[in-house]
Amino acid sequence: MLIIEVTNAREVVRKQVGRLGERLIGKVVDAESQVEKALIQEMETAFKEFGIEARILSVNGPQLDGSEFLQFPLLVREERDVVLNED
């Protein structure tokens, strides 16, 4: 199992839409969830290319506590199953 924590979501959004866009998006949309959504799409594409079937979850709640512990109050924001089409 892999856990990936995006630590610079606001900077990524700022690069994509600029400072003004970031301010507007920050009021309407969660930058972290937007970056995670884009990341999920890229991972799905890559997994299919490698023949990997997976379940990818975007969740709100887990927090890293230093480098040794992970706390888990969990709310699933998005879920996607990557399944290979066997033609």
C-alpha cells in the first residue's frame, strides 16, 4: 500500500492559475482536493499503461505525525478503481 501526502497543493494551484486565481479558487475549491484529483487521473493513466489494477482513494483526515505515526480519522473524497479492459 502506498500513501502519498501532497505537501505543496497551494503552490501547485498558484503555478497553474496564478495568484489571483488561487485566491478565487481558495474560496470556492479546496486546492488539495483539486491537486489530488489531477494526480489520480495521471496515476490511473500510468497504471493502465503498466497493466496495474488498483483502487485509488482521495481521503480527508489522515495526518502524518512526524515520520513514524499516521493518524486516521477518515473521510473518502473520491474513489476510483483502475481496471484493465481485457479485449
